[in-house]
Amino acid sequence: MKRFSMADQMLLLAVGLSVALLVVLLVSVMIYYLWRRKSPRQYQELLSPVPSVPACTAPVVLVSQGSWPGEIPFTLPPRFTPQSHDSLKEEDGEEEEEEEKEEEGMTVQGQRDILAHRGSLSVRSWYPVGTVLAGLYCVPTLNEVVAPPPGMATRLCFAVEYRHSREQLMVSLLRLGNLPPRFHGNVTLVELWLLPDDRRPRQAKARGTGPDPEFNDCFVFQVSGVCVSQSILSVCVLSVEQVGGKRHAVGRVLFPLERELGQAGRVLWRDLEKEEDTQCSELGDVKVSLSYSPTLQRLTVVVLRARGLQLLTNAGVCVQASLQMHTQVVKTKRSAVLKGEADPYFNHRMTFKLRPPQLDEACLRLELQQPNAIRTEPPAVLGVVVLGPFMYARGPQLQHWMDMVSTPQELVKQWHGLSRGT
């Protein structure tokens, strides 16, 4: 008889154990499968994720339509009548038998109701109380709430409120009124500045076109209570062509906050100031175009024209532009003399070297002069305009300088009233 070695015996033992474990595993799977087939199901397949509802006897309100009806039925659930303890015991046996039948019938009936009234609100045995008028809950149009005052002027509707606890100025931009017809098809933009501290404008885009575009935007400015009374809210309205993106200035509103914070949240209407409607100052106006190029470090000044000048003699008019750094004059340039005109057209271009860090330290001083008949005598000054940051300028002069800084390499034109030189 052949004897097996120790290695062969170990191999046979391992094979035998593996076969035994495999048989035990198969038997366990078969037993579990048979047990699951014999056990009753605990779950039922639903026809729809919508919960079943009882049959509908009350009016059905369709909610899957595009618009709500004028009247919505309003009902209350049924009341349950109280019963005595003895009567409940007698009815327990009957209810148990009826419940089994009702469950089967309710399941089938509920599934039919779901398919019949999908997208509807359905109830049964509820008591009608009345109807809810949906029109009472419609939000009225902004034109009905803040109707523009009579007149044909282009107006801006807004509201201002200052919260002292948070030191926040809330500006609600509502709408425009009587926009000129040539801008009806364009996109209307609004730029907001809180002078003199803002360096970048905050923009809002109208929601729609036409003569009365709406905004419904709110802006928050963080400003202390000491500085808010010294601030000026500047709102510039622009019209942008949809083809090409060319911008047109519609007008501007300068709103001092010094005496307007007492009536918080009051809706305000202000007329837009246009270049053509700007009234000349006592000494006259000058139209200037500014442009700054950060890459070239160059300030470009174009003196376009002047109007309403109070000429002293017939010697003519010229413009002198001086770039100042604090109190020191860095460079001065002068245009040619135009004789005998109170509304001269200069179209004179001048450039100055100016680094970007110096934009907050430099200013531009423009003087309209008349040459003196005696050359040794200084020229007569008709008026002065100083354009620059908050250190030197306020109001439109400060706004013009900040517009130039925020839109590099673009010409920014604006009229400025002349003042007496100091």
C-alpha cells in the first residue's frame, strides 16, 4: 500500500476544507433565498411619487396652469364628532373588518384620483368657507407706486437712508422717467459715486428699455456719521447702444446729503442735468476733455471751447494750463490767442508727464486770460477752473477728475463754470 508523504497529506486537508466551506456557503444562500420567497412583502410599488388623495367632492384648483384664477376656493377640514367609550368598543370589531376592505379600495381609488387630478389640489368631505381673491396679493407695478411728477424733463427716482448704528448709507435706485426717444432702444446704465471718497463707481443696469426703465437696485456705502453730512451722491446716467456698445451721456444728478438725511426712506425725484441745459456761471463756462494713459504716464488735456465770457478788452482770449504738485507748479502751457469772441472754439491739445502714484497729489489749473496791451504787465484773468482729487477740488471738478482716473485712455468731456482766481 502506497503511503502519502506529509506534504501530500497537508494538501489533501486544505482541499477538503475548501470544498466543505464552499458547500456550506451554497447551502446558506439557498436557505436565505427560500426564506425570502416565503416571507410576505413589506413594501408595495407606487405608481407615482405623488401621495394618494381621496376622491374629490370639493372644487378643484388647477395649479399647473400658467396663471392663477381670479378666485381661489378656501375650505376647512371635516370635524370629527365625539363618541362614548362603550360605542367605540362595539364598533372596534366592525371597524377592523371594514379597514381591511377600505385599504384595498382606497389604494385603487387613490391611484385613479392621482392620474385623474395630477397637478391639482383635491380634498374630500371638506367644508367650503369662501374664496380668496388672488388679485389682492398681486404686486403693483412700480409706475403705480412711484408715478413721476408732471412734466417732460428726464427725472431719476431714488431713495436715501442712513443707518447710524451700522454707519451705512442705503441708496435705493428705483427708476427713470421721460427718457429721450433716441435712447428708448438702448441699454441704460447708471454709475453711482459717493464723493469725495469713492475711487470706483458702482453700476446698475436697467431691467428693460423704453421711456421709463426700472432698476430696483440697492447700494450700501460704508461711511461714518461725521463724513456722511459732507458727502455728495453723484448719479450719472448713460445710454449704451446694443450694437457697437457706444456710450452716450444722458445726464447727471448731484445730491448733497447734508440736509437730506432727516427724512429717511422718502422717495425722491430729481431732474437730470444736461450739458445743453447747464446754466452759465457769472464769469462763463469752459468745456474740457481729460484723458490719462497709465502705460505712457501721460495726462492729455483738450480745451474745446468756452462760452459766456466777460471780455474786458478786444485783445483776444487764450487758455493757460498749469500742472501743480501740492503748491509747486511743475509745468505750464498756453494756447494761441483768439481775438474778438465771447464764445471761442480753442480745440487746443496739451500733454503733461504724470506718474500713476501722483494722481492723488497733482491738480490741473486752467486760466482763461486776456493779454495786456503792455507786455510787461501780467495778463488779465477772466476765470479759473481747478481739476483734481479731493485735496484740490469739489463737485463737478472732482467728479471729472475721478471719471478720468476710472476710465483710462478714454476722453472724458465736461463743462465747468469759471470762478475768480485766488
